[in-house]
Amino acid sequence: MDSKDLAQYLEATDSISKPWLLVQLRLKKLQERRATTSPEEYAQELTDIHQDLMNLGEWWQGIENEVF
């Protein structure tokens, strides 16, 4: 699945409000640009995505059935 397919899936399933899926989309887009991105820029973007993922924390606790 490429980033376009993933984006269409997110739209079709009304998953835009699910931040962990948006992180997945960002990772997919970064992966697709890897060949044209410098190693330093790639590492920085990957670090940024990782930090955003870690900032999500455990927001889902108690509402697992609603969000997963």
C-alpha cells in the first residue's frame, strides 16, 4: 500500500481523527521520499515523527473499544 492508497483508506473509513494512523501516513510518505532525501534530513524527519508518536502517550486508555 502506498501513501496515496493509505490516505484514501483513512478518508474512506473516517480515520483522519486517529493520530496513530496519521503517523503511519507520515512514515509511508517519508519512506517513499527516502531515495531523494539526504541521510541527515531523513534522520531528522524520522526523529520528528517518532517524537510526535511518543507525545501521543496513552491517550487511548479507557476508550479502547471506541478508537481501535
